[in-house]
Amino acid sequence: CGAHGHIPCRPLDSILASVGFAAANFLSLDVEGAEHLVLKASDPGQFDLAMVEFVGRPEASQAQAHRLLMRANFTRVRSLRVHNSLVFAKRHLAVRPPML
């Protein structure tokens, strides 16, 4: 605690490309209120599903992240609940699960 240091950062696009991927199926994002910055610096459209931690985040940050995902053709999956997070899926994937 209390130590400061340099933490290298790269856009998600760059990380995916460095391991030979153009896209991935799932993104889980919890970066302590900077979720909108991660989404802004990358192409969220490279993912099919995104789970984003929102609880305890500033409302402006939440709204920005939500807008960025909507612009990338995502919709919120309200039928899927994850503690402290919201789940988004590409619009063509967001179908209602069958009732059990």
C-alpha cells in the first residue's frame, strides 16, 4: 500500500492483436470507474457479450459506458443478472431465454 509505480496500459484491440485474435466472445470489465475509458479506447464491437461492473461507479461514467456499448450495437440483457454488474449482448444475440 502507498507505493506508486508505472503500470503499462494498452487498448484492448492491441492486446487481442498481439495474441492473434481479431475478436473475442466475452469481455468482463471491472476497472474501478474507468470502464468508459476502456470502451472508448477500444472497439467494443470485437466482443459478443460484455459484463460491466457498475455498482459504486459515478453515474456519468456509467452513462458513458452504456452509450458506448449501445453505439457498438449492444443491448442490455435484463434477464441475466450478475451481482454488481450489467450484462450486454450484441443485438442479434440478445434473445429471451426459455422459461423453465
